[in-house]
Amino acid sequence: MGKLSDILDIAHSRAEGLERPYQGELLPAEAYELLQHAPGARLVDVRTRAEWDWVGRIPGAVEIEWNQYPGGTRNPHFLAELRRQVDPEALLMFICRSGVRSIGAAAAASDAGYTNCYNVLEGFEGDKDAKGHRNTVGGWRRAGLPWHQG
């Protein structure tokens, strides 16, 4: 269990450095390690239904849109859906396409009383490369972690 605590300590340090209002910032491989070995840990994918269907899904992830598709408006039911689908005591890791929307989701969950929230840096697809393409610089898929086409 020492390794898991080391991951959480590093993630906490990253969040402090960025002044985040939640527990920590995880790299994709760290999030996967926690998902595999931390009891009750849940990955919450906050991308849109279109992204899940067209770009890919993470097996076992809880899927709750942060922004709705189409239109991109904030999902007014996000916290209600989160309460319905996950234990408030669980270690929650939030992921989106590139690690930005998941910051808002982790912060909102923390504000709502979830005490063990983490953001997954780099997200599912990572940042754009010099040619404007994703999946070449960082991200869950680039790290070779489990996913399948929607």
C-alpha cells in the first residue's frame, strides 16, 4: 500500500502547487494504478456523449457529462447524477479530453462535500501537438491504458 500512498502524496503536492481546491492532480498511469488497487476508487469521465461514442470509452468509468452535447452548456444535473452513481466516500478521479473540464468537475464535487477528488492531468486524448492533433502528446490513450472505441 506504500506505493498508493506515494502516488496520492505526489498528486497532492501537484494540486497545492497549482492551488487547486481538491485533493490532487494525477497522471493517467497513476490514475490507472489507483483504479486497479485502491479499494472503491472510481474514474468519472466527464466528456460528452459524442466523445464517448465517437472517440472512445474507458472500461468501467462512470460517465457523466460536465458540459452537454450539443451546445456545450453546463450539465445542470451533474452533481445529482454524481450523487446517484458514486459513493461520496470514494476516491474519485475526474477525466475529460485534455484535463481542463475535469478541473471544474473535481472542484464542483469537492465544493459539494466529496472529500477525496482528483483530476487526471492530460485527460483522455492529451494536448494538441505542433500540427494540432491530439493523441500524440500525453493522455490516457497515449499512455496505452485500457480504452475501446465507442
